[in-house]
Amino acid sequence: MKKLMTAIMACGVIFPAMADDHDYRLIWSDEFDVDGAPASHWNYEKGFVRNHEDQWYQPENAEVKDGCLVITARLEDRPNPMHEPGSRDWRRQRERIKYTSSCLTTSESFNYRYGRLEVRARIPVTGGAWPAIWTLGNKLSWPANGELDLMEFYRTKEGEPIILANACWLGDNNRDAWDSVRVPFSHFLGKDPMWASKFHVWMMDWDPEMIRMYVDGELLNEIPLSQAKHGGGDSHDVNPFSNDLKGFGDYILLNLALGGDNGGKIDDSQFPLRYEIDYVRVYQKLN
């Protein structure tokens, strides 16, 4: 399901968070205060991974420096070690690696169900950049495990830059179903022409009834959890966002993708690209 920003939001009305900050306790965070390699609770995706994206993921493109996690996308030109002539797998069809970047996840160290995820970051907005803050369920396969995209930025096929806030789950006929808001980047530039040069706070509040996604206190999307229940495949009427399966939770992903199915045409003249994350914090309600 696609949504458009309402006229009232287009006018710049700010929607406050639904709960007072004093209702929450911090359960997990990374403040990125120590320079060097990211802390060991982060693990990495490697190689070509999804969406026909152009970047090769590797840990070397992520570092902590001056109080931020910095993911750097770089131009490269080296052989693809996974290349197989004649392969039908797009990951193996490519002869060379033209770009590198990083995707960090907490899949092996931390997951949570319900609470508030808060990330302060500065994102690259040049052609082909596809930065994201998102979560995936740690049980079942995609999309039955559920996907929450607190932030994505990319350019449409028409070249229009947009910021997205999405949820995805297994819908009818075992197909992925989406609740997606696409906000024209001009909406943010209209409020602050220097928006792209600044850090911003993305926040997601998740409870048994609703998921709400914000940037700088402005509500971008509300997703009723009741619409996400499914019964296809091996999931047996599981709602990935409001279920009581033992051990079920979401882990966090931070990545800078390039091109691919959604990222748009890559502007090589702008490299290297920097995606800077000041902190990642997860809170849960005291009650």
C-alpha cells in the first residue's frame, strides 16, 4: 500500500512523539565514542547482497572517527572473486567490483521487540546514493520475517529525490505487501535549504498496536499492526510485528547502498560518499 504526504504535512506541520521521554529506559546503544573499527556487537554483510545493487559490501568501509560511525562508499576497479562465467546469479555474473561500501547489522548480537529506535545521522543525497536505517525480523525468511525501513533515501526512476518510511510483510498469495510513505526531498529543503548538510534524528516508536516513524519530530508514517497478519508459507498466521513467538525480535541494519533496483544513476564525480551516524539508541517503556 502506497501513501502520499497529506496537504497538512506538506505545509510543514510537526507531529510530536506519542509518549513522553520519561516513559522509556535505554536498553541498548552505541555512541561511537572510540575511534577505530566499530564495536564487536556489529557484524557485516559481505559481497553483492540484494536488489542488484552496484556496491560490494566489506567491513573496511566502516570506521568510527570523531564521535561518528562513518560508512564510506568508494570507487573501485578490481575482479569479483565470486565471478562465474555463464552463471544465472547476478552476483556471480559481474566480472568486476566497481564500488565498495558497508552494511552493519546487529543480527548476531542484539534484537528487540517493541520500543523506540532513535538514530542521529547525516546522509549523502547525491545521485545513486541509497542510505538506510532499517530492521529485519530474526525468524523466518523475507518477507515473512517483516521489514521496517525507518529511513531510506534514493532517487526515483524520474530522478526525483525522496525520503521513505516503510513496512513490509508477507501479504496475499505469498507476495510482499508494503505500507510505504514517499516524501519528496523538496519538502525538507523547503523548510531548510541546508538540510542535506546537517544531522537529523530518525525515530521509530513500536508498540503492539502501531508503528510510527519520525524525522526531527515530524511524523512520516503510521502503520497499524493489525494489517500485517498473514498465514502463508511456513509462518502460520504470524504477524512479524506483533507476535509472541519465543525469541522473535528485530535486529538493526545501517548501510549505504548504490544504484541497483532503486538507487538510481550513480554520479561518480561525487565520490567518495560519506554516511555518518552519531548514535543508535533503543529504548523500551518502563511498564
